[in-house]
Amino acid sequence: MTRRSFVLRRIAQSLLVIYLSYTLVFAVLFVLPGNPIKDKITNPLNPLPEAVVKPLLEYYDLDLPLWQQYLVTLKRTVTGDLGYSLVNGRPVTEVLAQGLSETLVLASIALAFSVLLALGISLTAVFFPVAAVRNAVRVLPAVFLSTPSFLVGFALLVVFSFRLGWVSSIRDEGFVSYVLPALTLAIAVNAPISQVLIQGLSKAKGEPFVTVLKAKGVPAFTIAGRHILKNGSIPALTLTALTVGDLLAGATIVETVFNRTGIGLITEQAVREQDTPVVMAIVVLVSTLFVVINLVTDLLYPVIDPRITLAARRSPRQRRGSLSRRGRRQVVAG
Amino acid sequence: MTTIETPPTQPGTVPDRGPARRLRLRDVAVVDWVAIVVVAFLVLAVVAPGLLTPYDPLRPDSNAILQAPSSAHPFGTDYLGRDLLSRVVYGTVRTMVGSAIAVVIGLGIGTVLGLVAAYFGGIVDAVISRVVDVLLSIPGLLLSMVIVVALGFGAINAAIAVGVSSVAVFTRLMRSETLTVTALPFVEASHHLGGTRRQVLIRHVFPNSYTAVLSLTALQFGLAILWISSLSFLGYGAPPPQPEWGLLVAEGREYVVSAPWLVVVPGLAITVSVLAISRVSQFVRERVLP
């Protein structure tokens, strides 16, 4: 398989996954008993204003059979029309645009924080001279993984906003306002990265090339920073790309705790009010982001590690045993 | 998708478990003892909550509103004067039963799908694998929220949603384990000894590939506790006034400044149980069933 056909195949695969995730969510929401859109629009207990109901009924073609509704909405989604909110009749694209930049900034800062946290934790856990400290730090990822992010969020909020008064919990103070929510999100998602990085560093530390470098008189700091870190961090990189989805899902909790108007809070409200078109659009958006970022990481591997080639040949048995993520690991190994 | 990765077994090797040794009590580390005691308390709180606390979790007391932790109320009281210890203890059942339902659903469906995919191969495998890929491309918490939209709110629905969301992880592991074991020489040998494909699959492949899936179960149980309490924190799970850990945190958030114990105690209950359960399961896997 040539490099170009590999790239093309991965792009096609990614498009298929995005399409299927749309279909899956449609199936979950519509094929299960009841039709949430119809129920919502014609709910006798919670009537929507007539001015909102009529265009919605017309727009969603609710008299058509389900598979035709599917085709209609699919065609519109592909052309960038995500439908209308069932709560207030506004276009979904407008609703999402409102929160998207906020959440993307939050998620980016959180991603930077979690990479820094993971580096700090794993370097301390592997290289710190005192064994007691190494062992204590090694436990941190498990604790992070077991702590619900609303607890972390409230703890940070109480300590830094209410007790110390460093950050306002209400006013928007630019970057400073992002620190606590981003830290909460980072603590929630950084644990697996730390764990894999600790494993990778410990493994790379025992490789023969480290002994060679030591024998040649290279300072320990240079060995750790320049050689062991580079060699031990490839699996962690894969995992970092995979946490993007968790960042966006985790934003639901974090934005609820800190009361920030982003995609997370919009998701929370849409689920509460069963605003189906908004929920669908969010899922498609998140899964698209996830797939695109993973595709880019996949294609970037040869740039990061020249030993990796994209078009690695796989034996028939390996091919049979590979889902896409396992397959990726084998390509990396090859 | 999950935050916990299980390393795949390399084809052609059987995991080396070392020589079997008898477990001696004095070899058990302090951390493990603590974890075992915590899990024992959790079991007690599920089976007989009345033994751990004298108060009714639902009875308000107008003379004891928002009291700080004291000897009468070790964890303090909430805005209606209800004892927080009782609410946390009685809430254990909901969280644990919900997580158990979720794990049983994920494990059950995932095992069957994984076996079927690996056994039939071809188009069946391709379809199941693609669906798994798709499920993994949607973050688990978000997927369970979608399912909650379809099913409606409630404790059971939240548990089902979390369970369905974890099917993909189980399917993927079961499938790869089945394929790995199928490639081992003893499976070929049992074919040559005259076993039909189905017999070999159920009698030899399945039992040998199941251990890895079981150890994933313990991890997923901890994850299910977190997800279910997150869903009920957002208000999609058990309705108030029933005590449930995530819901307790949500109810306490209004008083987080004046009465932080209302948020901290149920929150820490979640952390401590998840840590203890994963510690105990690791202990059982490594020491009791080596």
C-alpha cells in the first residue's frame, strides 16, 4: 500500500465514522419508541407558542415516514443546516456558534494544562531522587481518575474564589477566569496520559541506549529531557489526541459547575429540555472533531518519529485482529 | 470512549502468572486492608443501611438546619435538617445498584458481540467493528446523555444509558482476546481432536479469553459509579428527594460556601469507593486468583 492510498483510505474511513455516528444517534433518538421531536412540539402539558410550532412542523416534515425524515435531515446536515431548536425555534447553528468559541478556548487551555500536568507527574514519578515522593506521585493519576470533576470544581471554586478571593466566580476576567475551569477539566482528563507516560518513560529508561549515553558522560538531565522523554512519549501522544472527546464531554460538568455559557452548558440544557436537534448537532460536532484530530495525529506520526512509516505492511493475521485503534498501534510499532 | 486503556495481549503468548503461592494475611499491605474495609462498609450500606446510622434519610428536622459536622450528626445536616450521614449511607444502594446494572449490560452485550464478531469474522465482524469504532468516537458521558434523552430521566434509565455506552469497550476487548486465544496452538489441537468450531469456541476459547474481560469489569464498575453520579448531578438520574451521591452534591451546591460539607462528603464518598473498589479488584486478581 502506498503512502497516498493509505492517507486516502484513512480519510474515507474517518468520513464513514462521522456519517455512521450521525446515523447511530438518529437511530437512538428516533427509532426507539416515540418520536421526540413530534412529542416535544405537540406536548399538551407544555405548549409552545403557535408561531414557533407551525414552522417547526413544516420544517421537520413530521408527516413523512421515518426513513424519509432521516434522508431529509441528513441532506440538510451535509449542507450545514442543522435544523431548529425545539425550545425556542432558533437555528441550531446559531445556538452552537454562541458557545463553540468559549468551549474551544476552554478545551485548548485545559489540554495545555493536562499535558503540563502529565509531564510534571510522570517526570517526578520516574526521575525524582526520593523514592517516597516518586511513589506518592505515582498514585496521583488513580486519584484523579476516581474523583468526579464536580467535586474538583467546587473545591477549587471554594478555595480560590470564595476563601482566597483570587478569581471572581461571577465577573469575566479574561484568561484568569479560564484557569479554574480549565484546571478542573485537566485534572479529569490528564490521568490516562500520565499513566501511559509513566509507563513509557520507565520503559525507555531501561533501554540499552541510556546506558550508552551514561557511559559517554552525557549529563543525567539531558538524558532524561532529550532522549528518554522523546522515546517514551509516543504512546502518550496517541492518547492525548484521544482525550479531545473527553475534554468536550467533560465540559458539560465543568461549565455547569462554573456556570459558563459554552457547548457544555448548552448540552446540559438541551438534554434537560430534550431538545433533540441540538443534542444531535452536538454529538455530530464532537465526533467530527474527535475523528479529525485523530486523523491528523495519525498522519503526523512520521513527522514526529521518522522510524514510523504510514504504509507499514501488516501480516494477514494482524490485519484480521485489528480494529482501527489497535491497527494504529501496530502501525506505530512497525 | 473510555479513559482506561487495557494493553492487548500479544498473539502467541499466554500471560505468565508465576508460581501459585498461598495468600498469607500478614503479607497484605495496609492500603489493601483499608480498601477491603471500605468495600465491606459499602456492602453493609447496601444490605443494611440501618445498622450504620440511626436517622431516617428523608425526615427533615427544623431544629437542625445546615448544622456543621458534630457528634450528633458526624457529616452535618442539609437545608431541611436531614442527616447527611444517613443520606450518604442510604444513597449507596442507588449508586451501587445503578453501576451494577450498567456493568451487567455492558459486559453481557459486549461479550456476546465480541465473541460473535471474532467467531463469524467476515461481514459480521466488519459491521460490529465499525459500530464499535463509531461508539468509541462519541465520548461515553455524551453518549449516555443521548440515550437518556431517548429513554427519559430516572435512576434505571441512567444506569441503562451508562451500560449501553460501555458496550463498545467490552466488545473490543472480548473480540481481540477471542482472536488472540483462537490463534494459540492448543485451540488448533482441540480442533484436530475432533471438536466442532462451536464446541471449541464455547469450551476452550471463551473461558481462556474471559479473564481479561473480567478485569476490565472492575475498572468499568468504577467508571460507571462516576458516570451515574455525573448524570444524577446534572439532574437526569434519580429524582429528589431520594438520596443519590451525585444528586446530593447537586443539592448541596447552593450552600457550597456556607456548608461545604454538603458537597465534599458525598463527593468524597464517590472518590473513596471508586479507589477502594479498583484496589480490591486488583488485589483479588493478583493475590487471591493468581
